[in-house]
Amino acid sequence: QAQLVQSGGGLVQPGGSLRLSCEASGFSLDLYAIGWFRQAPGKEREGVACISRDDANVYYAESVKGRFTLSRNNAKATAFLEMDNLRPEDTATYLCAVDATRTAQSMCDASDPYRSKWGEGTLVGVFS
């Protein structure tokens, strides 16, 4: 069964770091653009970091630019979101997704909810 399996996340203090992982099971990750999204309680889903299928383009939301880094290891069929200098406003459930046809920027367009596959989500909490 083709699916995305997420790991990582947890609770950290402001200024701390976390790394999220998103492993593709049952399909080849290199055929897809990848996106990381987040959704906080009472807020709309936000695309925070996305990469094109060929890795030529990476898009970051302004709110995370310079603090978050998206990467992928196709040999391990895994994408990563390295999050540094975390802030309380980064607290949310983080989800990864893939889609075969999108650019990096369109991948992060959360106004269109359709993606080929979604991970199950992992919680990130930033508290003093």
C-alpha cells in the first residue's frame, strides 16, 4: 500500500530545533514534488516548505524562511524538514504531502487541498 509515514516532532522550548521525516512506502519519492504543511487549532492549513520533483526549486513561506530547511534523500525515499530557532507560533500539526504534477510554489498553495498522498501528521509544540 502506497503511503507516507511521518516521524519526528515533539515538544521543545523556543529557540530549539526539531527534524521531521516523511518516508515514502510503496512508491518512488523521486517522481513527486514534496510539501510540508502545518495546521494550528482554529487556523487554516499553511504550506511552509515545498520542493519540485527535480529539486530545482524550493519554496518557503515567509514565516519560516531562514529557519526551516527542506531536503530529500531519494535513495532512502525520505524527505526531511529541519526546523531551527523554533517559535511558539510554529506550534501546529505538521503534514507532508506529495504530488506528481506541481511546481514548488503550487505545491505549497494550501487553498487547493488536493495532493496525491498525505502523511498522517505529527505534532510540534514550542513552549517555554
